[in-house]
Amino acid sequence: MMKRMTVVMAALLLTITISAQRDDEMQRIRKLHMALSAIEALYVDTVNADKVTEDAIRGMLEKLDPHSSYSTPKETKEMTEPLNGSFEGIGVQFNMADDTLLIIQPVSNGPSEKVGILAGDRIVAVADTVIAGVKMSKEEIMRRLRGPKGTIARLKIVRRGIRDTLRFDVVRDKIPVHSIDATYMIRPGIGYVRIGSFSATTYQEFMESMSRLQKEGMKDLVLDLQGNGGGYLQAAADLAGEFLQQGDLIVYTEGRTVPRHEYKASAYGSFRQGRVVVLVDEYSASAAEIVTGAIQDQDRGQVVGRRTFGKGLVQRPIEMPDGSMIRLTIAHYYTPSGRCIQKPYEKGNKKDYSLDMVNRLKSGELMSADSIHFADSLRFETLHEHRTVYGGGGIMPDYFVPLDTTHYTRFHRELAAKGIIIQQNLRYVDNHRKDLKKKYSKFEVFKRDFEVPQELMDAVMAEGEKQNVKPVDDDELQRSMPLLTLQLKALIARDLWDMSEYYSVINEDSEIVKKALELLQ
């Protein structure tokens, strides 16, 4: 009898508690509704009720962690397009040169290439609206070029060597957004893959890259995650699994109301034997840290670079009826050794959190590993070789490579910031594309033999002087030249071929890449 009474009392207490919680919840909802109604009905000036509502949501989220956020329908669409792996449009890579849209490359097998649009073409009008020479923003031009699949973009194009304006009707289609920036053999037997973000298509792209490299004789891999700000956790887990044994733990998540959920390698990885070196820097974050942490904790490879960003919070997207979205932090993620790599933060204080990179630079951390200090309470061990690793603020690489600031002079920074380097490169390639393609039919020949011509350097200097960007003395000029010439050569390679060729040139001067090759060779 007493046992039955105890059960009844417990059930009654639970019912009362749930009822009280519901009452509290309804009271909070009524309070918010009353506040909004009062503002709409009584405020002295006209108010935008939608904006007031959005501001209220933002205000609530800003008092939480630095990564919980709200986005409008437009912001949500712009944010999710790269992660979804495609958008709908005409399929061209372009840049603005003298207020004119200059096509760098049509997307391979895309709608523009199919109708005969070429690299170097200039789009001067879309649907009889002139877009050249009218100071139209890049965003507005993109809005006119994009559109639903199956609709027609009527373009007017100017082509070098042809007097008349050409007309093309391009049927818009789905255009892939690639998350892998580069894939190539960096040395005999050593492949290189650079991943810019983790999207819905990253895993498939990665498998295609690995298949191609293995056919070219790859034995070892340099996996470049520098500057990779993250993306989909599942994409990162699937990719990391390719390096591990079946059942190996990759990452697990856990939160106040979210039970522990483990991500494990589902099968024997396709690249289980070759050596792996992962490249990271202070902007490698989130999903990039998941891959790095799994490879480091499972003693599967070595990590080279600088301490990563330190984002160990999991956001759940909550879609609103109008297309807006709340991204709410629901859990932490932990590496296989149990490390939470989220860097410290104070709730509601995004300012200090955003200044973390500035503080790292001021403290000397980016220049010296000795400037980084971890508490003993954050000490962990890798799972097989029992090496010491640390949690509590990013992933510390096995081999630290300091940031080399000697390359970056004030003169070079201002040339880049004002777009002078990009613009003069575009003009040079536009004027010499045919000759360059004829002389350097293969990239390997270009990489070996091409030297940046004096006419291009003179054009950069002349435009710099015109915009009052000058070196303070001959020493600054000389210190600026190596990076400037390398950058120009890499940009020309990009415009003639693609991003893999760009990185093939630029990586030859990267200290982080050099360290990876030293370890593998």
C-alpha cells in the first residue's frame, strides 16, 4: 500500500512540476506578446513590427554563446548556398575590371560553356539592362545573372577581336559550388588536397580527389585545412573515417538536453596505410578541427601549423516559417581523447571573443609556440601512442610553424587592399591570353619557365603611384617583391587553368607546406 502511495505521490509531483513549467512558459510568451503589442499600439513613431521581432530574437541569442545566431530569409539563403553545394545561375567565374564583368573561366560543362561563352569575354548587358560602366554593385550583377533553373539569361557580350556585340541566350541551371580548392601531386608519391569548407558535397569531392591522386601514384597525403572555417559535422566525420579503422571514434557530442552521440568510422578507410600530414592555422575551425582532432587523437597522422580557432560548439538550425533561421548551440563536441576544444568565452560578451586573434598576435603566440600555456587540467593523451595533447582552446599542432610576417609589408598590404594586384593581373591576362596559352600549353612548363614580365610589374607600380600607394623606401620595395611576383604568377596560373594550379605555385613559398614535405620526404 505504502509503495503504491509513493508512486502516486511521485506522479502527482511530476504532474504539478510539468504544469508549473507550462504555466511559466505561457507567462513568458504572454509577456513577449504584450510587449510587442504595446510597441505597435502606443509607440510615438511608426515601427516595423517584423524588425522589432527580429531584434528581440537577436537580443536573446546575443546573451548566450558567441555562435548562437539569427539570420533573415535573405541571409539564410546566402549562408546555406555554399553548404548545399550548388546554386542556380549561368555558370561563370568572373571579376570586375574597369566596371565591366570579365569572365575568368566558364564552369566546365556549365550552361555558359555549352553556348560558347569563353574566358576573356565581357558581359555588357543582361536582358537589355546595361551592366558595364554604370557602377553597378557586384551583388546586383550576381542577382541579375542568377535565377531559377530553366529560365533564360539574355546576355550581350563583347569579345576581343570581334567588332560586333555577341548575343547569347543562356538557360540557367544548377551550378556546383566546390568545397575542395585544390587537388594535385605536390611531389612524386605525395598528393595534396586543400579543403575550403565542409559542405554537403565535400565527402564525394574528396573521394574523387583521392581516386585521381591514387591513380597518379600517391602514397602519402598533405591535407590542407588552413583557413577552413568548418561546415557540416557529418561531412567532416565521413571524411575523417577514410583514414581510420572500422569502429574508431571520430568525435562525440553532448549537451544539457542532448545525450552523448558518437560518430565512428563505419568501415575500413580507403586511405588507411599512407602517411598523412594535416595543415592548420588560427582560422581552421569547427568541422576542420573535428578532422584534425580525430587524426591526431587516433595517432593516424601529424598536424603542422599553428593552434586552431577553438570552436567546439554544435549548432542546430531551427527554420522559421518565413525562411529565416535560428542557429542554436545545443551541445559541445569532443575529440576521441575527450578533449573539448572550445576556447573560453563569457556569455553575452562577443567583443572579447572576436578580439581573440588580435590578442594571439599581441601575445606573440603566432610567432612562438613557447607563448602558449595550457593548464594541467586540460592535459589528455592520444589513444595509441599516449602522446600529450591539450584541450580547452583549439588543437595544438605536433609541429609548430610560426607566422612569417617579413613577407607582408605595408606597401604590399595597400596594393592588395585597393585591388591593384588583382586588377593589373586581369588586364595582363586579358591582353595576352592567346599568346600565353600558345606558349604554355601545359601548366608544368608554365610553372617551370614563366617569369613575371617587367611590363606587368611596371603596370602595378604605376597604378599604385596613381592611387598614392608607394613604398617608403627601396628596402620596403625590395622586401615586397618576392611575394608580389609569386602572387602575380599564381593569379595568372589561376586565370589560365584553375585553383589547383594557383596553389601549386603559391605553396612553393609556404613554410607550413615546406614543413609537411620535410616530414614526408
